[in-house]
Amino acid sequence: MNKKTSMRFCTPVDIAPSAFEIKHSNHILVMGSCFSEHIGKRLVDAYFPCLVNPYGILFNPASIAQSLQEIMKKKEYCASDLVLYNGLYHSMNHHGCFSCSHEEETLRQINESIHKTHEHLLKTDYLFITFGTAWIYEMDGKVVANCHKMPAQRFDRRRMEVDEICEIYTSLIAQLRHIRPEIQIVFTVSPVRHTKDGLHENQLSKSTLLLAVDKICRQTNGCYYFPAYEIVLDELRDYRFFADDMAHPSELTASYVWERFLDTYCTAPTRQLIDEAFRLRQRLEHRMLHPDSEEAKRFTQETQNKLT
């Protein structure tokens, strides 16, 4: 008779039951490092009212906080806020995806995103913030979100302190709750290894972020932590779960974290809707080999029926 083995080959991360559940009626804002895009893109694909990284990918807590403050104030960027380098107009507070060869286009993209996100923030139920690194770069005494490949000597580099991060976010959360009292905030720490900082420096950085998030969540109501960092580095723990650079989680790993995310925040009926949404999106993205055929017309009509 076969006996059930008691051997285990991973250390599952226990996640406490969530104080809330996410539904398709909820507005969501996702901000932070590139890892946040994995979750954010899936929420968008599942037809949640979700905005992802309106300033582009941001890594450090100071830049994420500054972007949210500017969104709340509906800041209007002007020419003096941009820097011309290598033929492109850059905002030092934005990711390079906003940089353009024409000043007007850079400003248009930035200001449109701020205005759109401001309106979304007024309705946001859940804000997900992913910290990537505690290391920051400063130019002329101001923190920059992106160095845009400018010479290193233009910047001063330092690691933020735990209390510094907590002070910034205590103030930020109070401001957010002034305009949206109902907002719930979930923090995560990206499991992406910042190898360019050095592995020891990366560990110090991640430890700083984890300590800061823990303190914020203990001291502030309506703030929570989702352990994406621990799921990847402790539960999965193996290089086979990382991309070829051995620093970024693989697509399989991102899908696994997504499943743990759904287990935590979504009920069975919502998960069923998510599955239906993914199937519908696949139909919409499907390209028929013979679009004029009867089969293609039937497929298109069935897809339209599902949309309504």
C-alpha cells in the first residue's frame, strides 16, 4: 500500500486573509518598479478599471511618492521641467518612455497622463505600490526617477533610511486620504535583484524597504503588505524561476505570483469573471487567416455578442 509522503520541496509563504476583496467595480492604481507591471498588466487584461505606472516604471520610494503628490496637485509640466540630452527632451521625474525629440510632445504626454491619473485617483479604491530599490540618485540636490543614461558624475548616489521612507509615506498617505478617504494601500517589494548595485548592496536596499514597509503598515490603518518578495525568493527560490539575466523573475514566476495575488484578494465569482475576461481578450486579439470567410464572420459576431 502506498503511503502519502510528508516530504516538501518548497517553503510556502503563508499569506494572512485579506481585509478586503477586489471586484471589477473597484478602481485600481498600480505604481512602482517593473515587477508592478506584471500584476498591473494582468489586471488591465482582466478588464479591471486599472491604471499602471502613469509616470512609467519608478524604482525608489521617493520618486513614487513625488509622482503621487504631483498627480494629486495636477501639476502642469512646462519647458523648464525638461532636460535636453542626446537629442531627446527628458523629465528627470519620469521613465524614458515619455522622452521625445520634440519638447511639445514630451510635455503633452506627461500632462495628459497626469490629468487622466488625477481623475482616476479621485475614484481609486486600491493603490498598489511596489518598491524596487532604496538607492536614489540626486541631481542638484533633487531626487531623480531616472538618469536617462547621463554621465554618472552628474549625480550623487545614496541609500535612503528606513525612517526617511516612513516619514515621506506618513505624510503622503495623509494627503491621499484627504482627497480619497476610502483608499486602501498595498505595498510590495520587488524580488528583482539590482545586481548593478552589487549583491550585498542589493540586500541592504531590500532590507531597508522591507523594514520601512513593515513600519508603515504597523503604524497606519488601511495599509497592507503583499509578500511577492518572499514568494519568489523563499517559496520558489530557484534560478529556474528567473529569466536569462538571473535577476528578473520569469514569466512563469510572474504567473505564479499572480495566482497567489488572486488567492489573496479575489473571491471565486470574481476569479471566474477574470477567466472569462482573459478568454474574451484572446478572442479580440485573434487574427483570422481568412477574415472574409463565413467562419470568420461567425467568430466576429460571437465575440461581439460576448462583449454586450
